[in-house]
Amino acid sequence: MPDVAVIGAGALGLAAARRLVSGGARVSVFEREPQPGGLAVGFKVGPSWLEKFYHHIFRTDRRMIELIDELGLGGRLVWGRPPTASLRDGRIRRLDGPLEVLRFSPLSFPARVRLGLGVALIKAIPDPERLEGQTASGWLRRWMGEEAYRVVWEPLLVGKFGREAERIGMPWFWARVHDRTPQLGYLRGGFQLFYEALADDLRRHGASLHLDCPIEAIERRDDQLHLETPNGSRAFDAVLCSLPTRLFLQLARGLPDDYVARFSRGSDHYSAHCVVLELDRPLQSAYWLNVTDPGYPFLALVEHTNWLPPADYGGRHLVYLGNYLPPDDPLYALSDGEVLDRFLPHLARINPRFDRRWVHAAHVFKAPFAQPLVRVGYREGLPPHRTPIEGLWLVNMAHVYPHDRGQNYSALLGESIADRILAER
Ligand SMILES: Cc1cc2nc3c(=O)[nH]c(=O)nc-3n(C[C@H](O)[C@H](O)[C@H](O)COP(=O)(O)OP(=O)(O)OC[C@H]3O[C@@H](n4cnc5c(N)ncnc54)[C@H](O)[C@@H]3O)c2cc1C
């Protein structure tokens, strides 16, 4: 029975650990934070958990749906079509269906038709292989026209990738459109319930979970892999590391210099910055609002309780104000109070009645490795799962390409690498 360590208790690490346990391995999971869940981790609002960063799933997230069922949480999974819209010229405009596209007046009528056909074309492309080497901006301009690109796609790409927007690869954009469904799913009570259930399931099956236990170094010596933790060193036959490549390169000792140099270059991420407001009343009408008007300090406004009932959260109305930014953006250095002073006045542009007294509580969350920069040629920059150190495997969110990051794809990938580890033993 091999002794396997899994580093990271997000969707990937936990799904991998579960597969390893069911394959007969002795498994230990190490997580830096006090709770499992990784980027989907929650905090308590009233009786429910709420994700620090907005989360839902799609009908195509089949493995995630199965896992939720396997853990006995299927009854909590709710599906809906909450309104998705864009804030454009000061108005909230729906853009989440063919009819809504045809009514989208910021575009000329021919441009609306071309936009609709372009989306249908992306849905019809079965495999993104032929899109490798093309930028999303180039492809979208060519097939959907300059007008649709400028009005609809450019603000989203620039909002998400800033100065890198023109270099983002088309296969990633294809997957975002192709994989997504109009129906969205949410785990009532919060996705944290899923992670707690996964962790409990692992413990019940004999795995050990070490929370609040950051791995400080990984080294191969005496034919075993040694993990350095604040509580001492532990030795394993194999290690699956689910950390971002940058962190992995800092932790693993004895990697060849050319490997480190090569994969440092391709592992850039943008960071996520999210303000969560607990309000005493609703702010606006959409669930998801892409903020494409200029001058706003946030890119997305997600009013969670325009879908899930406020009663789940002790009556609070919950609003996320989200951004993706380079890790050195000055926003990250601001105090929470300074962030609120900068953000809150803009809410009155969306709802003129907004008053700061509506805000009962506010939280600011930051995640440094939140969005891989999926530039053209991205795939060549991905490190192989088998690392130069025997028995040490690297598999992380960045590897789900061309799919956009998502709990489903992390779980699937974690399970597939767990199978490879088991097959070698
Ligand atoms: C703003 C935002 C919105 C998102 N929206 C959605 C959505 O709607 N739907 C969806 O499915 N997905 C969404 N995602 C993506 C989803 O959260 C991720 O794809 C998924 O959680 C990744 O899981 P993972 O296990 O691969 O990585 P992570 O969640 O990053 O897990 C890595 C784990 O490693 C731990 N760790 C780091 N360093 C150490 C160390 N030294 N020692 C031990 N542990 C360590 C971390 O604490 C973390 O728990 C969103 C992400 C963001 C940022």
C-alpha cells in the first residue's frame, strides 16, 4: 500500500485524495489554510456559507454534479437561470439569450445578428485544436466583426486580462463559450458544505487531513519524498502537489535550473480581488452584471441574493464587487476602508438611492493565484505532470486548459493523475 501525500485541499487535491484512498493508497492531505476548499472556500453569513469569491456551476460540470451526489448533497443542488446582464451607457441590459442579443441596442442590428451567429459558430466547433495559435481578439474581430468586438468582448477581455487582453488565446475563449450553459447550479448552504463533506469522507476512509499545515519544502532523499511542515518532516512514496506552479517551484528542492527557468516564465497568474457587501436591501435587478461602462473600479457585480433567497443568509442581501488584476496592482495595497471609500460611491451610479447605511458588513478577499494568463502558446509553457523528481507529481488549476478554471475540471484532473499514481504502484 503506497504512502501518498497530497498538497492542497482544494477541489483538485481532495478529489485526487478520494480517488487514491479508493485505490488502496494510504493518504495524507496537507493544507495551509484552516479550512478545506481552496479558491472556493466559504465564510459564514447567518446560517449559511458564502464563497469568498462568487461561485456557481454549469450543467456541463458533470463530474462536480456526480461528486455532490456521491457525498449525499444532491438535494441541496439548485438550478436556475438568474438574470445575467451588462451595464452599458448607464443601463442594465440583458445579454443572456438569443432574443436578448437581438434586442441589445448598443449594437447595430446587423452587428447583433453577427454576434449571435458567431456565438453559435463557437458552440458548433467540436474541438479547439484548430484554434491553437490564434488570439481571441483576432478571431472574434474576424468572425463577429469589429463592432461586436469593441462593444461586447473587448471590455470583458480587458476587464479580465488588462494589458494582456490582446494576447489571450482563442482555445480558452472557445472553452468558456462552449462549456457554459444558460442554467446555473448552486449548492444551497454554500460549496463549503461540499468541501467539508469531502474532507469527512476522506477521514472516514482512513485518510489523514492536516489543516493549518503549510508545506515548507519538498525534497527527495533516501529513496523517499520528504515534506517539511511546521510540525517536522514526513516521508512518502509519492507526492501529488496541487499548488500553483510558481509556489511549487519555490518549494521543491533539487529541480534542474533549466526546468525552473522554463516553467517560471509560463506560470503567470492574475490575482482576484473581491469585496463582499452585506446589505439590508437589494441593490439592483441582475444576478450577474458585467460592468462595461468606463470609470468603475470593479469589473463584475454579482448580486448573489438575486438568485438565492436572502433568508438563507439571515435576511442579508449579498453583493460581490470583483476584479482580476496583476499581482502588483496598487488596489492590493489599500486597506479595506480605503477600498470601500473608493468602491461604494460608484454604487449610486447603478442605484441612485444607494446609501452607505445600507451596508451592514463588508469583507475584502484577495487571492494571488486566481487566473492563469492563457496567452497564445500557453500550452507549451505548462509543465508536465511528472516532474524531474521521482515520485513527485505536479497538477494544478493551470493544467485544465483549454477549459477555464472551475471546480469540475480541477476535480477531474486530480482524479486522472491519482489513477496514474495508482497504476505505477
Ligand atoms: C473569482 C473566482 C471566481 C470563480 N468562479 C468559479 C465558479 O463560478 N465556478 C467554479 O466551478 N469555479 C470557479 N472558480 C474557480 C475555482 O475556484 C477553482 O477552479 C478551483 O477552486 C481550483 O481548485 P484547485 O484545488 O485546483 O486549486 P486551489 O483551490 O487554488 O487549491 C490549492 C490549495 O493549496 C493550498 N496551499 C497553497 N500553498 C500551500 C502550501 N504551501 N501548503 C499546503 N497547502 C497550500 C491553498 O490554500 C489551496 O487550498 C473561481 C475562481 C475565482 C478566483
